Amino acid sequence: MISTGASGMISGWYLQIVNLLAALLLLISFAMLAQRRVAGLISLFAWQGAALAVSTAIVAVFTAQWHLLYSVALTLLLKVMIIPWFFYRLVRKLGMSRDVEPLLNHSLTMLTGIVLVIFAFNLALPISQMAGTVMRSTLGIAMACVLLSFLMMITRTKALPQVIGFMAMENGIFFAATSATYGMPLVVELGVALDVLVGVFVLGIFFFQIRETFESMDLRQMEKRKEH
């Protein structure tokens, strides 16, 4: 039988790992915001999915929320293996080795990201106090990841980085749901996973059509041609 002190040590140990992984997710979000190469952005997205899966697995084991293991399997399958592999193929076929300059310069983008992180922590503070989960301390990081991904999505000029930003934002939303309520119902998670998978393949088809029509994946070039 495990004593109360030993149980508390185990609980503190696993919470420290979860907090470390949450900090890693935030660091990866900043790295994605600063990344210029599309291939590097895809790699960071895969690492973000892996960190999210490990964090969710730890929460599932130490809180006996076994339904979260299905989420872990879906995350590893889709966001660590299938979707990054599909994006790598798109990059090779479309010749997108490097992203163009973002709409904001690098320093201003990172400064805006820091402001969003501060805003997210202040916004999450009253919500986390009402949450009844052991992960409520990571809710601010989850919301910061969502806002940073949204910033990345709106400051990029190419279609594929914007899609990756949208999917990274979905990672942040899932991490926030795990922090606040130990995840979403399994039916909802399966539906979201299926929608994401179908959406990615449909977007891949659109990317090829856009490239054939406009000979570029830069949205600014499309706007210029539309004006002419």
C-alpha cells in the first residue's frame, strides 16, 4: 500500500513532467512563429504533436482517464506520422523549400507573440482557478499556444504555413481541453480527427490547383493577379 507521502511525491513528479512538456509546447509554438523554412515548420509541427501525445498519455495514466489513450493514438497517427509525411510530399512536389517573408518583420512578430502570451496567462488565471483538474496550471500555456498559432497563421503569406498554423491552433485547443476537463468525449475527438484528415487531403488537392493556376503559393501574388 502506497503511503500518503509517497502518493504526493508521485503526484508532484508527474505534474512536473506535464508542466515541462507544456513549456516545451510553448517553446515549439515560438519556434514555429520564427521559422522561415516550410520543411522546418512541418518538423516542428510533428514535434509539437509528439509532445502533446506524451503529455496526454501521462495525464491518462496518472489520473486513470483511460479514454485519453485513444486521443494519444490519434495524435501520434495523424499529427506525428500521416499529416507531416503528406506535407513533406507536398513541399517536394510543389518546390516550396523556403517560406517568404511574413507580413510583419521578425522582431515585431516575436514582440507581438510575447504580448499575446502575457494576455493569455492573465485571461486564463480566473478560469484555471475554477477548473477542477490537476492540470489547471497549464491552461495559460495552452491558451498562449492557441494565440501564437493564430498569429502565425495570419502573418504568413503562403497557403501551406497558414494551414499548419491552423492545425497547430487545434493542438493548443486540445491541450486546453485536456487542462480544463481532461479532454473531450471520444465521439467528438474521432469526428474532429476525421475532419482534420479529410480537410488536409482536400487542401492538398487545392494546393496543386492553385499552383497550376497562379504558378505560385504566395497569396500576395494571387491578389496582384486578381487586381489585374
